[in-house]
Amino acid sequence: MKLIAKWLLSAASLLLVAYVYSGVEVKSFTAALIAAFVIGLFNTVVRPVLVVLTLPVTLVTLGLFLFVINALMFWAAASVLDGFHVRGFAAALLGSLIYSVLGIVIESALERLFPKQ
């Protein structure tokens, strides 16, 4: 149940990102659902590989390169989907930052609604 709630809230937060920031476009809630799923899939499968491969750069930049990796995941998801569009890397960077902040808020709220027993 928590996973479905997180997926729905992530899709809603993606719509909020598109509403707040003009560099990100989402055509519909269905497109947002698919985009949230693809972003989650990329963050689960591709992101750990990129983090390991770019570990020296991440250490030199004191972790700031992780923002670039997040933006790349956001941009990659937009490039493979039709109803989700990001206008360039700068838009992906800002959009992924907003989306990440909303994700932290969602995760915090879900931890209160679904406490571990």
C-alpha cells in the first residue's frame, strides 16, 4: 500500500514540478504516472552504476556531482517518454532538485502514515 501511495504522490509531485517550473512539461496524470515509474526504475537500476563509476569525480566535488547524476536520470526519463518533456540539462537539473525535495517530503509523510512495526 505504501508503494502505491508513494507512486501516486510522486506522479502528483511531477505534475507540481511542471506547474511550478516551465522547463518541465507533463501532458497528463497518466504521463506523470509513467514518468514517475520510469524515474524510479532508472534511479533503482542505472543510478547506482553511475554513482560507482563517477566516484572519483563525486569525491573531488564533495558530493555535488550527485546533483548531475540526478539530473541525468530525470533527463533520461524524459527522453524515452512521450508525455514528459524537459528543455535541456539546466531544466533537468532544476526540475530534479524540485522533484527530489518533494520526494523527501513525500517519504517523510509516508513514514508517519505507515510506521514500521
